[in-house]
Amino acid sequence: MFVTLFYGILNIRTGEFEFCNAGHNPPFLITRNGRSQVLATPSNIALGVDENFSFNTETICLKPEETLYLYTDGVTEAFNIRDEMFTELQLKKTLDEAVGLPPKQVIRMVVEAVENFAAGTPQSDDLTMMVIRYNPDLSAADVVAANH
């Protein structure tokens, strides 16, 4: 038995984000300049594969108003009637259009994009997402999670 996991700690005062990716989909970083990019993550295996594996962490510093988008593979592996997958590229295009939007709207845009793509094809997996927008002026982060 194994499980994938993405784990992170955000310092809401400095924007420092330390994280570990254990075989999970790497999140996207949505920058202030209007681009989304896959966040480079350490090469780790899923939890439960090797009890002696030493997991590596990485640290980045989020800039004000930058956003992290975390998701499960149900998003990118959603199928349409032609048995095509939504893909990471489709997700990136959607996130590029979501720059500057509040976290709830980012999630809403992705759900709508996946549903439009699927065009009524039943979901084969859940759509689970978390959006974190860093705002140092409030010493807080705006966090929204959804399971659809």
C-alpha cells in the first residue's frame, strides 16, 4: 500500500514555503506577472513504498499576491467523450487565465473548465484542489480547498 502526499508549511509573515512532495502531482505557482508554472519539487517516492527512504524538502519564498494551486490527478485525468484527458497543459491554460482572481474563483474556473471539457462524461475520479494566495499585508494567506 502507498499514498502520494504533498506537505507544506507557509510562514505567513515572510512568505517562506517549505514543502515535501511524496510522489504527488506538483503544484502550480501562479505569479503576479500573469503566468502559471509547475513548481519544481524534490524527487521523492510515494509514502509506503520504501520505509527507509529519506525524503527531501525544498523551500521557496512567495512574493505578495502569488498563488499556489494544489490538486489531485482527478483534475488532469478527467476524460471527455473521445476518451481524451484534460491534461496538465489544459490546466495550465486555465490557470493562466486565473491570474489575480480570488482563490474561490480559481477553483470555480478549473471546475468549469473540466466540466466543459468532459461535456457530461462521468467523472472517473474526484476533483480535489487547494488554492493558497499569500498576502503579507494581512500576515495571512487566503486558503480555499474544494472536493468536487
